[in-house]
Amino acid sequence: MQIDLSGKTALVTGGSRGIGRAICTGLAESGARVIVNFRSSAEEAEGLCREIELAGGEAVCRQGDVSDADEVEALFQFVESEFEQLDILVNNAGVIKDTLLLSMKLSDWDKVMDTNLRSAFLCSRLGAEMMFRRRSGKIINMSSVSAIRSSRGQANYAASKGGILSFTRACAAELAGRGIQVNAVLPGFVETDMTRRVMSRAGKQTLERIPSGRFGQPDDIAGLVVFLASPLADYITGQAIPVDGGLSI
């Protein structure tokens, strides 16, 4: 099955590292023009864009804190002025601030909610507005298996990712009539910089719970995202799809 996204413009938030990086690479390999959004990882983002271009793809980096309404506005103004269209939006930006409920600071709660959930709202609102004009588009929200099978110390993270699921369903119902599909991907334990601390603390016990017997890799997630971004997924919307090696069974 070959996916051709030629002529499509994709924006990936938090696209410079980990899962976001793999998604940007996968979309570019399928022919999409990719906007790599980042908040602070400028060096990684610029390196990724160079790699994509050297491989024959098209990519541009754009800094912006997607939890900040003004910076999101500026980001989408850039997309509008440079590309005049947005076909694919991947709300991937995320953060972990794990701690037990009784020791969780309000700042830990707010940071996770703002980065993981508020950003998806801010970007989807403006992204959908651009997609309306062409009566087509794909919005893919990165949730987590923690939304449906959580662990101790993840009250903020699980709540934010559970919110993504409800947000996805509501947006899918609103936007389907305009030719816009909205879906959520639920990664399991994927080896990235963000999850390294969690895995070092509970990796062995976690691995024993995964039927596939291994942790996920960013490319495992990127493959599904590229599929959902393609015309092959035009009749799929409002869905929450785990990619977790069977952890959520």
C-alpha cells in the first residue's frame, strides 16, 4: 500500500523530537510539505528539516508555544501566508509531569493541561477554519493509552489525554459534514526522551504487561498517523486507535 500525499501541507506540533519527529519524516516521505513546529528545540527542528530536504522532501521549521493563544495565532498566520492551505494537522505537542495526587502542584496540573489539551483546542480551531474553505482536511490528535488504562502518579496526564478523546469525538461530529476527519491515536509505551524517566523507574514491570513483548518505537506510531492523514482514511472519523503492542487489551 503506497500513500501519496503530494500537494498536501501538514503541520505537526511538537515535531522536532520523538514521535513528532517520526511523524514529520513519515509525512514528508509520502510527499507532504511539512511544517515542523517546536517550542524550544530549535537545533533538533532545524536538523530534522535539513534531513528531510536532503532526502528530497520539503520542510520548514516554525517556533511557537502552542499552549499560548497569541503564538498559535502567529503560527497559523505563517501557514496561511506561506502555503495558503492546511490539509493535515497533527496535534502532537505533549509533556509529562508525573507525581502522586497528594504531592501534585497546581503548576504541574496546569502545565500538562495547557500543553496536552489546550494546545489541541487552539490549533484545531484555527486549523479547521483553514480546512473549511477546501471542504477537506485531517486532524489527528495524539492521546495516550494512559487515557484508558492509567497508572499511579498520572492524574494530570491521564486527564489531559482522556480529554483529547472526548474532544476528538466532539470535533469529528461537528466537522464531518465539511469533509474533515478527526481521529485520535493512543500510543502505548514508546521509547522517547520524554518517556525515558518513566521507563527507567518501571520499565521491567511495564514490559511484562505488553503482550507483544517490546516497547514501541516512534515509527510504529508514525505509520498509523500517515495512514489517517491519507485519502485511504476518508471514511474514518471520531475514532481512538491504540498503538500499544496489546497493552490496553
